[in-house]
Amino acid sequence: MTMERDIVKAILAYINGLPNGLARKRWGGGMCVAGDPDIDACVAGRCVQFEVKRPGQNPTALQMKRLEEWRSAGAVVGVVRSVEEAQKILEKNLQYFRTDDPARRI
């Protein structure tokens, strides 16, 4: 069975490997906002927030509310279960990936 932490680790490695990409795992706890997404990132100047779930699992209502708050503020957001899903969301939402420059392509 795929563990959520393994998916998070793979997505972090992917985003941190992109030119102009930076991602961190958001840790829960008393100093954080409940329900905030697992991954806090910036790719090519755009805020990216990903809630990571294992295949077959869904986010809670509070997690979906937090994603919508981020989306309303202009962030690229999504619920992802793999690196491929994260790539698709980034490709769809970021002009950065729509280029002929091979150094900036996925």
C-alpha cells in the first residue's frame, strides 16, 4: 500500500527539481491552521497548494474549504494522489510550462 508520506516526498522532490520551483511540507500542530494543505509551494512565481491523499481517499470538508480559500486568493490548488496528478495540475494552470524552451518543460 502506498503511504501518503511517500507521495508527499515524491511530489516535493519533483517540484524542488523544477527550475524556479520550491516546495515544503506543511506540518500540522497547534501553531498551524487546521485543514491547510500538505504541500506549500511556489512555481515560477505562483503559489501552489496541494492536499495529498492516498489512492481511494478523499479530503475532508475542512480541507476542501481551505483549498477553496487558497484558490480564491489566487493560488493554484488541487487534491493529488501522485506526482503525475500534480504535474497535470501545474501544466494546466501555469503558463510557465507552455513554452518551447526544453529547459522549462516537464
